[in-house]
Amino acid sequence: MAVQTTSAPIRKPRHLLQSIWRGRVGYLFLAPLLFFYITFVIYPSARTIWMMFMRYEFLRPDRIEFVGLANIIEWAQDPRVWETFGVALRFTLMYVPGSTVIALLVAILLDRVRHPGVASVFRTLYYFPVVLPAGMLYIAWQWIFDPTWGPLNHLFINILHIPMPWTRWLGDPNTSLLALVIMSIWRLMGATMILFLVGLSNIPQELNEAAHIDGANEWQLLRHVTLPLLAPIFLVIMVLRLQVLGLIAEPLFMTEGGPVRSTMTYGLQAYYITFRDGNWRMGYGATWFVMLSIFSTLVAFLGWRWFRSRID
Amino acid sequence: MSHVRKIFVLVMLIIICVLAIVSCAPAPAPEPTKAPTAPAATAAPVAAKGKLRLGVYGQYLQQIEFKDIVTAYNKQNPNVQVEIIAIPGEEQAWNVIAQKIQLEAQQKKASWDMLLGPTPFIEPGALAKLGLVDPLDTLIPKSVWDDVYGGVLKEIKYTGDGKIYTFPWWSDVFGLIYRPSMLKEATGSENPPTNWDEILATNVKIKAKYGDKVYGFGMDWNWLHRSMLPIMGTMTDKLFTADGVVNFDDPAAKQTLELMLKLYPSLPPSSAEALGSAKAFQSGALATEIYWQAQVLRAIQAKQPEADVKLVGFPKGTRSSTLFWTLGVMIPKYAENKEAAIDFMLKGLLDPLAVEMSQPGNYKIVPFKSAQKKLQDSGKQPAWAPPLLALLDTSEPIPCNQYFLTVEQPIYKEEIEKMILTNQSVELTLKNMKERVAKGVAEVK
């Protein structure tokens, strides 16, 4: 005997307004978030794009005028763009692989810890720097890097007796960027580690067991099972870490872009153009930031496409 | 794409387009600079009363008890209710404070009736240029201005229109701070070096005696007003051009840079940081340094023996000179109680209690001759003050304009770092400084 259902068939909405009306509760729930998003993201972004086409100098409000593409042309011809982008790129190329590899290693080791309490303690310890106030950390690391009293030099020179070719860290143009990288890796490694731990927890245990049974050693397990299955996590990390291209806070507070502009990142130069130098050229500074956003979006998109093809 | 998602995307696109169109409307420009209306100098003073919102930079609230100053003031004028408002992050964020005042002025409002903390070569130039603060020339009696030291009076006048926008309160004056015990051990005498040649000679002896444990000399070499300018001032009386820009053409500029190259090997490694040499002094690893007088107090607070931290006048070159700056008080254009602000400046900040808390108590010089005389007569004048006061009338101040900090200082920092750290020649350094500063100032003007 055929089973008869009593529920009415679902009708697709034929009209746009009808569709909105049907989903009205959902939209109402979305409304506050949408309001904040529009107010604090969409509107400032739109305003920044508008400023890109204006001569807008904070200390010369009498000179606000539409200048078309002049800011973009000036940006394209400004030698500081490529110089500071190079600094940002060097920082990124040191920071992203460094923090990723270290975080991955720590996550793999933590994942192997059997006792949940012990694992929890170490997870907290490694994540702790992420939640500390950034300003406090910058001051602390300035002391750590201090050439005369800093514990870092004291450790290498006085305790380990390792001859150091450089000791001035933040005061040496050859090591200042590396010093910022070290600090940033220490500070944010915990966040990357958590992402890897999430990814590792999603790897079915049966796969590892099957690989062991087939005779795979730890390195083969890592290379052929763990890393491929962590590809989505790598993608997320890559996209998130692209923001270091616009690095401002660390060089601003620790080195002010020096010495000899060795830590003058793209973001910091844009910040100084906008809020410190001359008449505070906010229109031109907006151009710098918008161009960086376009570049970052493009890189993120291309990276996403490449990773997706590998994942698929 | 599902139907609902299509609708959502459509709605978002419409909103973005609307916002883009709306944001293309020109921003309401702030009112152009014009001379604010000031009460006539001969008008009878209005009795101060009501609420007074005193905005104070956070770091100064940590240095003295402003509540005590307010209490003493209220004994003279109980009709004014002073509200002390802390302004945090000011040294790193003075441009944020300027933007805040600007944005509030567009709505004809001000968060403070008086702003205590600006220094003439930092905020006032920008604020005066934008017309966001009131000139004080006619709001304060001439007798008060006549009481200010000559150099300070020149300092507080905005170069744009020659008017005074800052009521001076705390002056920092450069001198030579030293450790007599270290000099005695290294040179056989506690007497400090008095000129640059003696300093160079002392540095050699300090190095021979202490090696890398104690450095001979300290200064913030990559800060224009903490190194090059005060040194150059001891070699020329033409520190600035008529435009208020550093006089790079004067032979003293080249001599100063050459001297800085000779001094650099004696500096502690931390001297590249702001106040890095001061930290070295505070930890007992530095024999002499050129800083302003408050650094003596910082060294004592860092547990250096008070009897072994001394301050004398700035080293001489071909002339005696020094550099100084003065933080003070400004009145925002849309302050609600300007009468009370003026009253508090004259009766509160210059009250004997406030002067004692400032100078003997906090190592900040109150640049009024009558205040100094009262301190002298009462026996409360600290010993370090008179050599510094002697130069306050004759030394050249940093001009109050809007490009010292936004043009000259950043360019100086980059070029001096190239000279010191990458062996760029003195001549090229001077040439670059001059050309880049000229270009930057022209853009600002």
C-alpha cells in the first residue's frame, strides 16, 4: 500500500518581495550585524576609495578638490612604494613560513600528548602571548632586544658564550627587521597553532593507523597523510597572514621605521603619509592603502584558486 | 546561486552604491582659519565661574597631583568647578588629538575648556593654522607676558601670525647631567667637562678606565632637537632661517655633524632608541649625558644616588647656549568657559603651591621671572635651576610652526642614521637634509 503524506508541497517564492517577507525573521536577526558592518566596514571603505580621488590634506582643508587619477599616478611613480613594499615582502617571507613551520611542529607535538590536562596547559602557555596587550609586548621586547641589558644578548654572550656578530638588534639596520619577525612569530604563533590543532583533530585516526600498518614511518605519515589533509588549514593561514603586508604597529612602536628605513614597511609609510608627514595627505595615503587592499585581495584569490585545485 | 542569496547580494550592491554616491559628496570643510573674536584688552575682566573642563595629558597627571592645585585654586576662587580630564596616549597620538579637536570644531564643540600639555613645536602650529585654538595675547594681561623669559616668549608665538597660542607652564632646558664619582675615578676630578673638547677628552678617559662597562657620553642622536640643534646652538646664533627652518647653510651645521661623528663611539648601544642614553644613565652605565633637567629626577627615581647625579649648564662651543621647549595650555576655539580657563591659568598654575610642585618637586621650570624670584626668596630654588635660567632669555627656541615635527625631524632622522650607521658623508647628509626639508616645507606651505 502506498504511503500517503499529509504535508503540503513546498512552493518556491514567485515574487522578490514575497521571498523577503518569507525570510523576514532571518533578515531581522541579521539587521544589527548588517548595521555595524555597513557603518564600520562598508562606509569607511567607500569613503577611503572616495578620498583616493581627492586632494585631501588634513592641515589644508581649504585645498580639498577632486584630482581624478593623480594620486594613483603619483603612487605608481613613488619610489617609496617599491622600497617599502620590498621591506613588507621580506618581513612576510620570513614571518609566514617561520611562524607556520613552528606552529605546525608545536601542534603536531601537542596532538601526540596523551594526557588532556598536560595538553591543555601547554596549549594555554603557547596561546597566552596572543591575548596579551600588544603595547605591553612591544615594550617588553624592546627590553629583551636591548643591546646592553637585554636578556637575549645576555643569554647568547654571557651564558652560552656564543660569539654574536651583531648585538644591536633593533638599532642595527641588518637585524632590525629580523628582530621584528622574531617578536611577531613569538606573539602570534599560538593563533596559528590552534588552527593546526583544529585541522589535526579532523584527520581520521583510521588513516594514521592504516598508514602505520602499511609500514609508514613518522616522516612518511607527515608527508603523505597529515600535510595533504591540512591543506585547507594552510589556505586559511595564508589568507589570514596576508595582512602582514600592511604591517604598521610593530615597526611604529619599536623602530619608527628605522634605522635607515630598514623597517619602514609599506603600511607604516602609508600611515606616516596620512597622519604624520607634511600636511597629512589623507587622500594620497588612502591611495596607498587601497592599492594594498587590491593587491592583497588578488594574491588571496590566486592563492585560494591554487590551493583549491590541490585540495580537489 | 540560490534565490535568497541573489536577493542578499542585490541588496548589498544597492547599499554599497548608495553609500558610494553619498560619500562622494564633498566633506563639510571646516571653517577656514580666521581670527577668532577676542575680548578687547581694555574690557573689564568677567568674574570666572561655572564648570571648567581641564584636559591634561596623561603623563603629567602621573607626575604631580593636579587635585592639590585645583584645591589651592578654589581657595582663591570657589565659584569655578574644575573637572580634570585625563587625555591618554598623547605623545604618540598628538595628531589624533588634533583630529579630535578639528572634528569637534566642525560641530562647534570642544571636549575641553583648556588643554594642558601641548608643546609649541608639536601641536600648536597645526592647531593655530587650522584656527582651532584662541590666541591669548589680549586675553591675558600684558604684565604677565612681560614676566615670561624672553626666549620662552619667542617660543610660544606662532610663526604664521606672530600671535601667542600657548600659555607657558613647564620648560625643559638642556644641560649636562653627570656622575661626579665616575668622573673622579676616570679623570681625577669631579668637575664636569665644560666644552666639547673637554667632553671628547673625558670620553677617552672613561673608556680607558671602565672599558665597555660604562660609556662616556649619551644623547638621543637621531632626534633633531635633542642632539644636533642644542649642539649647533653653541656654535652659532643663527640656528634657524627667517622661515623658521634649521639653518643648514651655516658652517656650524657641518661642524656639529662632524662633532657628532666623534661623539658617537662613546655613546651606549641603546642610544638609537628614544631616551636610550637616559636608560643607560639610570642603570649606572653612563658618565655624562645631555638631556633636559627632568632626567635628573628620573635617574634618582631609578635609584641612582641623589648626591651623585648633578646637572650643570650646557657644554659650550664658541658660545654659551642651550635648547629648551615649554609645554603649556591652549584654549580650544569652542571652549565653553574661557574666562574660567584664563583665571585658572593665572591663579591656579602660577599659585606658589603649583610652582613648588612643578620646580623643586618635579624638576620642571616655571618660566616666569616672578615665580623664580619667589622660589629664590623662599629658599626653595633648587641648585640645578639658576645655570639653566640664565640662558632662557638668550637661547634660541624651536619655532612654533607646523613643520618642525612633520618635516624636519623625520628627514633628519633618516639622514643622520645614514651618516652614523652607513658612513654617508657629512657633506651629502647636509645636502640631503637641506634639499628634502626645503621641498617638504614648500609642500606644507
